[in-house]
Amino acid sequence: MATHTFEINETFDVPRNKVFALFADHQRFGKLLGAPVKRVKDSDQANPNGLGSVRRIGVGPIGLEETITSFEPDSLIEYTIISFSPIRNHLGRIRFEDTPEGHTRVRYRISFDDIVPFTGKLVGAGLEWAIRRGIRKVPRLA
């Protein structure tokens, strides 16, 4: 198994709390990705999309489930895939920071191990492309 990692860093002229709210809301996150996302388990915290919540991305048998493993309002969201997937040890980490200019910086990092040798580059490239395409919608959706 090989480990694959990519990171996307973008800055937006949108308040951090609004950018965080977009990524934290499972349904709105789906609009960002361009895929259906549904919360299938609520968090037992104040925010139903927070720590311990589970979301399903996609439809039917090609969908997958992710659980939120870390949730710090306006600062950090971490998640991992919990359903059957062609990758293992997946960790998505999204950090939200203020810039000195008063903008919001998003640092989105994903790491995972491939199961089938040499498939990780293809999976990683597809994920990165989808996230980069979606993240351009942040100013419009936030």
C-alpha cells in the first residue's frame, strides 16, 4: 500500500464563519462538491453536523459514508471514510484561518492509502480535481 496526499490552499474575501458554515453543513458541502450529500447520523453535540455525525456522499451502491472525527467551530473539520471504499486510512482535514488582510484561508488536505497498487494516483487526482472545482464556488455559496 502506498500513501497519497494532496493539499489545496485557497483564500477568500468571505468571513471565516461563513466559509466554515458552508463546509460544516453536510447538504451545502454537497453543493460545493456537486454530489448529493445527506446526514445519516446526527452529532450528539450542539451542531447536528458536528463531531460524530455521519454523512453519505453519492447515490446507491456507489456512495460512501464519512464520519466527522474532529469539529472545532470556525477552525477545523476532520473526517474519515467509514464505509467500504477503494482506499484505506482516509483522513480529510479542513483548516480555516484569518489572513492579515482580513480574508479567510482554507487549507484542505486529504491523505489515504491505496488498496490496489497504483490506483492511488488516479483516485487522488479525481478527488483533487473535484475539490478544486468545487472550492471555486465558495464565494457564491457562502
